[in-house]
Amino acid sequence: MFNKIVLSMASLRVLSGTLEICAAIWMLRLNQIDKALAVNASLALVGPIILITTTTVGLVGMSDKLSFGKIVWIVAGVACLLTGILKK
């Protein structure tokens, strides 16, 4: 059927999307700007965590096909992405 690594990565993304939709519904139910902003701020933590976890799962699945140098470049790229996203 499906590769276990790909299934894990897709499941993490489905979980992330489900959390986003639930948060949007929760914001609508709260119907207050300050509380909706707090919900949105909590989502800012979830995105990078899902990104790191999904990338890690994918790298573990490909570790036998990648050289150490390529893994270092990938980790550096993810670090650059997170720095750009999270730096204020």
C-alpha cells in the first residue's frame, strides 16, 4: 500500500490542517479579537513544530540514500527557514 514514512508525513500534515481548521472554528465561537489573537499565537508554535517533525521523518526515511554532507545542507536549509519565519 503506502510507504510508512510517507504515510507518517502525510498524517502529520493532516493533523496540522485539522488543528488549523479547529482553531478557526474556535476563533469564530469566541468572537473576541483578543481571544482570537491568543488562539492564532498558539498556532504559530504548531507550524514550525510540524515542519521540523515532518522533515525529520522524511530525512530518517532517506538517511540510507543521503550522504552526511547532504544531510548537513538540508538541516542548514531548515534552520534558515525557521530563522526567517521566527525572527522578529
